[in-house]
Amino acid sequence: MEMRSTAYYIKKLSLTCCGIMLLILVVPFTLFAQAPAVNYFIKDGKMLIELKKQTDESALDSFIIKFDLFDLDLKQFVKTNLPDSLQKLGWKLEQNNGDILVISKLLRGFDNFDNPADKIIFTEKKPSNTNQFDAIHTDIKYGYNSFRKKSPFLVKDSLVTFFLRNNSKAQTVMLAGSFNDWNPGALAMNQTDSGWAADVKLGPGKYWYKFIIDGNWTVDKENTLVENDGQGNDNSVFYKPNIIFTLNGFDKAKKVFVAGSFNNWKPRELQMTRTSSGWQLPLYLANGTHTYRFVADGKWMNDPENNDRLPNEFNDFNAVLRIGRPHLFILNGYSTAKQVILTGSFNNWHEHELFMTKTPGGWQLPYTLGPGNYEYRFKADGKWVNDHGSDTPNVNPQKKRNAYLIIDPNFTFRLKGFNTAKTIFVAGDFNNWAPDTYALKKEGEDEWLLSVHLSQGKHLYKFVVDGKWIIDPGNNLWEQNEFSTGNSVIWFEK
């Protein structure tokens, strides 16, 4: 796989500037004859780029174009002094004064520079292969396959047959992907009468792959799903389905689609395939509760063979799929209420959908959710109930706020000190910066804790101590925000 890395910048800069031997020298070389605006040099095992703040825009453009450094966004960096885009690519801000900006990046050996697989593990600040190419990712709600000139890969139970058409003159064809850690020599494909095939055992989820034809890496040119991983590398994408939507009959229909809560009810995105008995579409769906309908020649209709339904806003019903374990929502009391509704972030706060069941002690409703952070509330006989049920501490009974529910927590926020604080909350991009919903609990004399579920990658957050926003004093990673007050930064991996 071909990926921009430290080696890429070394090669690009060095080959253009007087040959690669100059990289061995610690002496800087300049890009412009007198009073250079941009310098590049190697020192103490680092690449360094020195930019004068008064650099002429045309000179900076020339530097960027000459060395193909568009992905570093140097122009924005010079204007704002904010290094966020550079830090994502593993660069460090070394110097920032009134005249000069200096950024650096650690060098690593590049003996294997010509091996595309090795470029995955260079020095960019990014998740490991296991995390970057995780098959089950909380940010992926659904996925479908799209091939041209050939059918989707054959799936039988857990076995997927990857297939490459033609290439009859090839000597060897290998298959590399996220399922084998991109090992170029691990999985040889077998030649058939019409191409090359290899069986891979996969669980449901999203996978990235490439073919290696006589040593040359290539995407699957008959797969329309191609993604760039942010490091300059394109990969083909395959979803191992866990659901097959089926609509029997309707043989006179010209086109049939499935649309649901998982794809924001887009009516013409997920086209079904005609079969001998009707229509089908294999799909990957994340754990959770999903509602859906079919669209046959523009006409919306319910699934006639699925009796699990929920009411919708059009005085009709949507079919329901539940994948995973149900969570039991409980509201104690309210024995005189005639109707109690559950609504939350997991169903877009719809009030027409989830009607709770009365019990001797109150009300309850099982509802299937995948890993994540959720907010919710109850509504009894048309009035919001200021009761957090069984899941959330009621921090301030006088203030109406949403309850929260964390499914499969995988990270714990910790804040030490603040012994006299009355309330401490955490807010960030994982909860839409809600300032008074995710309350930390005091443990012992001087530590506050809250466990949440984080997706992989970068997250921003702050603590709110008795109404005052602060960055995390125990975390040295932070970046500036639009209010010039800073946000703490987490790079989370499983």
C-alpha cells in the first residue's frame, strides 16, 4: 500500500534538492538564494522546516508545489500558527516566535522504503493497523457493497471468496488487507478458469484490501468502494454483511430500494437486486435498533413479513431490526400515569415511537443499543419527567436535564483535586459539548471519575467545575480553540 510518511517527505525533498547524499549532511540547504524564506535541513535525527512569518505567498507556494507538500497545509499554518493539521501527520512545533516558525519530524530508517506494506507503520501519529482498520467501529452504522462487471464476493457463513477477474498471464496474485495486517506474502490467490480466488474467514464488519499482481499493488478496479486512509493510500472496501433484506414478489417493479434510520431514510441509496423470488440486499448493520421500509418504484411500504414494528410520524408503522443485547429502561413510580414515553438521542428524540409498559413498580421498556454514549428522558402523560431512572446520578433535582447511558465504556476520565467542588462534568466532541450532563463521581478524597465510550481517534474535551470550564491539568496534550481557551486532546486506541 502506498502511503505518505516520513520516508515520502525525505525522498521528495532530497531527490529534488541536489541528490539524496545531502541528507547525510547536518548542514542546512536553502531553497532561495539570499535571505531564504524557507529552509529544510536534517539535524539530530529530525527533519526540520523553517518558515519565516513574513514569507512571500508566492515563495511559499513554490516550496509547496516543488516538493508536493499540499497535505501539510503550510499556508494555513503560517497564517494562524495553529499546528493541528501538522500534528495529525506527526510533525512537532519546535519554535514559534515573532519572526520564525520551525516544525520537525523524527526520522526513521527507510531500508524498506520500496515495500508498500512497510509504509503503513512509519512515523505519522495515527492508530495502529489493528485500530485504524478495525472491522467493527462505532462510527460505522451500515455498509453495502458495490461492484461493476462482477457480482459481490461469494459469502457462505463466515467464509468470503475474494475474486479477481482475468489477469491470466500473471505469475502470482496475492491478497493483502486489514484482515491479515497487510502482509503481502501471507495469502496467495488460486488461479481459476476466469481469474483468481482466495477464501478468507471473516466476521461481520468493514474490511480494506488490495491485490498484489506480480508484485504490483492495486485496488480492485471492479469495486466502486475505494477509500483513502488519510496517508495518501487508496484501498478497496468490502463489507461482510450480517443482514439480508428480502422482499418477496413485486416481480413487476422496476426498482426497489430499502431505506431506514441507519441511512437517514435516503430513498434511492440502497438498491436491491432482483432474484427469482423477489428482491434482496445484503447489508452490514452495526449493533442497535434499526427501523426501515421498502421503496418500490417510488412507493413506500412496510416489510410484509416482519411483524416487529414501531409506530412512525405518519400514523403508520416501520419494520424493526434489533441486533445485539437489549438494555432495560426503567422508570419507578408514576403508577397513576396513563402513558409514559421514552425518547432519546438513539431515536432522534421521536416522541411517537417508544411507549413503555406498565409494571407493578413503575414502567419499563427493553431497547437494543450498540456501544456508545446516549442521552434520554421520560415523558409521562405529556409532561417531562425530572427523573434519571436507574442509570444516572440526579445531580441537581431542581434542574431539568437529560439522563445519560453509557454502553460498553472503554475510557475513564480522571480529575484529581478540587475537593470542595460541588459538581464536575466532562464535555467534549463525544457528547456534543453538553456542559451539564456527564457528571463525574467523587472517589475517595481527591479524585473524580467517569467512564464513557470513545470511538478510535482524536477527541477534544474539557472539564466543567462548578460551572467553570477548564482544560485537563493532568493531560499535557491540548490545542487552541476558537475562544482562545484551549481544549484537551485524547488520541484513543483500543
